[in-house]
Amino acid sequence: MKSTHRFIMKACLFCCVIILSSCAGNQEGTGKNTDREVKKLTCLIVLPTRASADMERKMNFEEAKNLHDGAAFIDGVIAEQMKNFAGSRLLNAAQIEGFGPEISGNKFELIKTIGRELKCDAMLIPTISRFHQREGGEFAAEFPASAAFSLELVRVEDGRVIWKGSFDETQESLLSNLLSFGKAQSRGFKWISVEDLVRQGVQERLSTCPYLE
């Protein structure tokens, strides 16, 4: 009876670990395909990353500055990743303004107008909502790096979101989350910078986009 009881307890513990692992893997948000039919893109417009401070004016100066710094950093990471995709067209704010200042604040008009002019299939719209730098050193951080952003792939033809990759993470210590061992190991069991956190997030999310394979 005792051996049977121990077996049941071990089985229950194993099931709990599997369930918790599954939940932990979904906390950050992974790439999600919202379109039934996947066709590789021949041309992709990449907009500059929008900071949520541009849409929600409730942040202080420091927080807004952090977001704009994070937006610029994401633009650089995406540019590096898009070097392998010949059909990418990366735009900056001045180029978007050149299509007409009246469309810069209208998402649907922007998609339709720029898509028509550049004759591209889809548009990638990155948005950042958090970009907090680590406070402390690699082995003794008082506050860990924290970031949140999303990548929306919109079909130019009808403005429909056909894929979305979201990321939301505040780095945790291994002791506070034993299920993060693999991630902690890949980071050298160190507290990483927010730039490293975001770089990993962008690379992982874009790698899950079926339209860019």
C-alpha cells in the first residue's frame, strides 16, 4: 500500500510539473497565426516601432523616454533580422510623413496608402509598452530588466491582422521560478540587460512567423 501511495504521489507531482511548465511557456506570449492560409510574403513593409506613450499620454518624462529608447532599439534589431528577407522595406518616420501627414495618425489609411504605393503584401507594425533597464550588476541586480512589446503583421489588401507575436517578461531568478532553468542557463545564470532581453524576444517572435520562413 505504501509503495502504491508513493507511486500515486509521484505521478501527481509529475503531472503538476507538466501543467506548470505549459503555463510558464505561455506567460510571455508567442507568435500566433490568425489566418488559415499561409503564403510566403514577396514584399513586406516594416513600420518604425510605436511607443505606447504616443497613444496613452499618462506617463512621466522618464517613462516616455525609456519607451522611445526601446522603440529605437527594436527598430535596430528588426533591421538586423530583416537582412535575410530580400523583400523587406523598412520605413522611418520621415518617409511615412512623406506619404501625407493626414494618414500618419490613421492606421487603416496608412496601411492602404503605403501598401498601394509600395505594392507590398503586408505590413509589420511593432509597438512597445514597457522598457525598464536592469538596476544592479549581472550577478546581483536590485531590479531586473523588464520589457513588453508586440509585433502585428497586417495584410495590406484588407487591413486584417494575419499574425501577431507578443512579448511580456520581467526576468526572474532561478530560485523564484525553478521552471525557468533552461532560460536561465542560456543566459549564463546572469541578470541580463533590457537590450538583451528585448533582442532575444524579437528574434524568438520573428522566428515563429510562418510568413517569413
